[in-house]
Amino acid sequence: MSTARITVDREFVVGPVPRRLFGSFVEHMGRCVYTGIYEPGHETADEKGFRHDVLELTKELGATVIRYPGGNFVSGYNWEDGVGPVDQRPRRLDGAWHTVETNAFGLHEFVEWSALAGTEVMEAVNLGTRGVDAARELVEYANHPGGTALSDRRIANGAKDPFDIKLWCLGNELDGPWQIGHKTAGEYGRLAQEAAKAMKFVDPTIELVAVGSSGRNMPTFGSWEHEVLTHAYDEVDYVSMHAYYQEHDGDATSFLATAVDMDAFIEEVVSTIDGVKAAGKHRKQVDISFDEWNVWYQTGLDTDDQPHNVSKGWVEHPRLIEDQYNVTDAVVVGTFLNSLLRHGDRVKIANQAQLVNVIAPIRSEQGGPAWRQTIFWPFARMAALARGEILRTVVTSDKIDTPKYGDADLVDVSATWDEESGRVAFFLANRGLEEAADVEVALRGFAGARVTRAELLTVPEGGDRFTSNTEQAQDAVGLVPLEGISVDGGVARLTLPALSWAVVELEVGTA
């Protein structure tokens, strides 16, 4: 039997849990919008065409902020195409995903949908084919109360009150050769700086995210962040990070340890930000928006310069990257969430990509049902229960030996303490494929612990690590009770089955 010991102390905190850490992403890509969140004529759709089965699952998922409308899509998108009477909106070719965009769904629809979902809007501007003028005009259209041509146009289009969007992305992945309007770091840094200034002239209350590297393996990683922030540090509030992982060639142990890479990626970006801050003698603190992350199976792609699946013909909302997630993927996603939470003092925003159908926790079928993928469960529980303060965790664990990352802790964990509710929550993963792990959790500074919740996601009876939820078997993988937890003398003891993710919540007093 493998073992792990985890220690937390009420006085040793990382910082408050950022509520925007539990964000998602809706891009005009594949079936995320059309037949995902929006399908007029569906039996659950309202008069606006919003699918309420997907809407209810979004609420259950607990997403707090949703990035829109891209993604690669935004780098060739004219925001004006998505406002005004739907029957007068133009049909366009979307070069990012090689599809036809009808523009039946746009800014007004997304803002209305977000209000129903209870989520904050995170709007991206096009700095690929457009620039400063379009960016500032979009802010004026969305946020100015009225009395100008653009704000009055919004009112005429049915929105009397301003949208009051606070969070804006200054483009998307412009370090990547695949991106429409790809730029060097110097070109982008100056453009981001000037766009940011112009946008904040219109609305000084907004927060801005500069484009960081599209991945840790990008040849410009590090130097890109440094040069962009050297130009735009004082104008922006966050720099973005993107990361996707998958299992390669049956190397499950390395895949299960990929949060080690996420940890390192975050810490390297923090170091770069702080280096620019020191060199420039800046006073403000720039933090991180990890606004694309997930498991994404990118095997079989065409070229290194085009690292995305695209449609083979000019059609509307084709099926693109509709990954079907299994038990292994869910455990890995749980470790990614742990990594983000452990770094919550600097990672203030995170967006799992994407919400529906496209590498998503929610799947739907046109004219059919919507259901939860396996990766839905760690996200939903952490979004609901990670409250208050992030506790610093000290872990002494047996290791797994991975070909790619060397030794990694068998048991991965994050923890939070909510003084208001008097509850401590632990989010744990056993990365081992074969052995259960006996886990001890030492609670320092707490007293009188009582288990209020203990749930487990693992290989179901009769299944294996590849078991997924499908349209025909929507509940094959889910949460089940975690049995056998004991709490005595300030120590909680539990056993995690091989390849599992668990949440344990304790009601505690303070010592």
C-alpha cells in the first residue's frame, strides 16, 4: 500500500480563493455556440434560442466567468457583424476554423445568455486583423451609458443599459504562426500598449489581459512575455497563459503527472513578470490569466505550423475536436485544478477550454440531450467548495516514476479554509494506476473536525481507465461516496483507490 501525509495549518495561507479561477470559454468554433448553448427549435430552447438543458448544466458546473468569442476565431472577427437585427447580419468565412459563420449569435446574445447563467463576461478584441480603433469602439459600444453614436447604436439594438464588461482580452495567441495576424513580440507589445490606453480612455474601470505564450514549448516563450510586458506593463493587469495536455504513446504515468509541467509553467511566467516589474521599477502587480487549459488530444494534426483541427469544407458549425473524456482524463483535470488553486496568489483568472462540445465538460447533440463528461465533476465540486482562503499544503508522498517528468508525488492535493462556513475542503488525486494510497491529513490550528462530504471519482465497477460518459451511457462515470474516513486527534485518515480523484470536506473549529 502506498502512503502520503499532508499537513495544513490555519495560519499558513496562500491567499484568498479567486472566484474567477473557475472560468470557462465559449468560442465560435465547431458546435460550442451553435447546437451547444444556442439552438432555436430545440425542445428546451427559449424564445432567444438558448438551450436550457445546457444552461442548467452550466449553472451546475459553477463557471464564474466565460471568455468570448475566441480563441483563434477572434483574430479575424468584426464585432459589428454580431450586433443588430439578426436577419441583416452578414455571413462570413471564418479562416481560423475554415467554417461559415452566420453571426446569428453575437455580443447581445452572449451577454443575455451570461446573465441567465450567472456568469461574468470576459470579452476578447481582435488585434489580429484589426487594432486600436476597433478595440476602443467596442468598449464604447458595450460600456458607455449613451449619448454617443456607438452607445446609442447599442440602445437602438435593444440594450438600454450598458453591458459594463470589466474584463477584456487584448487579442489571442498572436505569438503563434497559425494565428490570423501573427506578430512578433515587439509588434504585439506596442499594439497591446496602445489598444489598452485607448480602451481605458473610454472606460478606466476595465481590466486588461495581454497575450502571453500559447504554450511552454513555444520557441519564443519567456522572451515573448518579457518584451510584451516591457512595452505594456503599466497598461495591462494580467498576462495570459495557455496549455493543453494529452496522453502520448500509452505513457499514462507521464500524462497523470502533467500538472508538474503546469506548476513549472506558472512559476516561470511569475518570474518573468516580476523581473520586468523590478527592471522597470513598476509599482503595480501584474498577475496571470490562465485563460485556456484542458486535456486536448491533438494527435494526427497536419503540420507543426497549424496545430489545430480545422474543417475540411466551408460549412456551418461542423464537429471539431469533440474529445470524449475518460476516467484518466478526469483525474488529470483534477490535478490541473489543484495546480491553479495552489497558485491562486498569482493566477487570478482561469478558463477551461471550452464549455460545450469542443474539448468540453458538457456535451450536447443537435435536437437531442445534453450530458456531463467525466471532467465535469472535479471542476463542479471545486467551483462549489473551494471557498475562503487557499491553504498551503506540505506533502510527503510516495512517488510515481514518469519517463517525461521524473519522480512526481503519487498523491496530489490542494486545500481551502472557509472561516465563514467553518469548513476545510481537500481536493485529492491518486495518480497511481495500480495501488491504492493510504492518506493522512494533519490539521493544525483546527479542532473538532467532522466529515460533511466525501466523494470519489474512480474506475467504475466493470469499467477501466478509458470508461467515458456517452449519449447512451451518460452516467457511467460520476461521483460516489468515499467510505472509511476517520478523524481522530486532529488527523484525518482515508484511502484513495488507484486512479482516483476525491473531495473531502470537514467541519472544523479553531484551536
